[in-house]
Amino acid sequence: MPGNSSRKVYVIPCSGIGKMYGLLSREAVLKTVKELRPDKAATMCLALLVYGDDEARKEINGARCITVDGCPKLCAAKNVEHAGGVVVERVRAVDAFRNHRGVDAGTAAHLTAAGWQIADELAADLAAKVDRWYDAGGEQ
């Protein structure tokens, strides 16, 4: 990995400011990297990559990344790739709703109990993806 000497898998959510799917993405990623897989996963502020922060780009360069986007525009995936990260999985938060059609998950500023349940399910899925890519050691 050119710029990244860590084996950790980066899990990077979209910014999604003002959107419930963005909040859900961020909460699921934070649970994944802080609670479920702190020894295997890390995250980074997408805005640092978007604005070309040299340290952030150096850290992400060549690293295995899982991006979590709130909408079909896939801004996180596109910007991580542009910054030199290797996107091994592209996850869309909206897909986490397949088993929860019609559920009120909350707003851009607040998740409901149902929203937190979906975020927890998404975090568990992300943790499994982290395990797969961490254990592969970049060989997939």
C-alpha cells in the first residue's frame, strides 16, 4: 500500500448533511469503527479528501476503503477513489431499508428508534465487510 502502512480498512461515510440517509451512514460507520471493529477499521472525514488535505490524501493513498453513501450519486466512493483510496466495497445506506419499507427512520438531525435499529444493522453488515477485507490483507 503506497501511502498507508496500516492494515486497517477505512470505512468512510458520505457527508450527507441535511439528509437522514447521511446521518444514518455516519452513525453506522462510527459504531463500526469505534465499537464493533476498532482494531481493524478506521474512518476519515470525507471533506478532508474533497478539499485536498495533503495529510488525509497521504493516509488514504492505496488503503482499502469501504464507502457508505446515502444517495445514488456515490460521492464518497468517487471522492475516495479520486484521493487515491482503493474502494473495495460501495455501500448505499438506502439499501439498508429493504427490510424496513415505510419505516420512519427520523430526520437529518435525529434518528428514531427504528432509525437506530437500521443503523445498527448497517453497522453489523459493515463490520462483516471489514472482517473480510482485513483478513484478506489486500489480496482480494
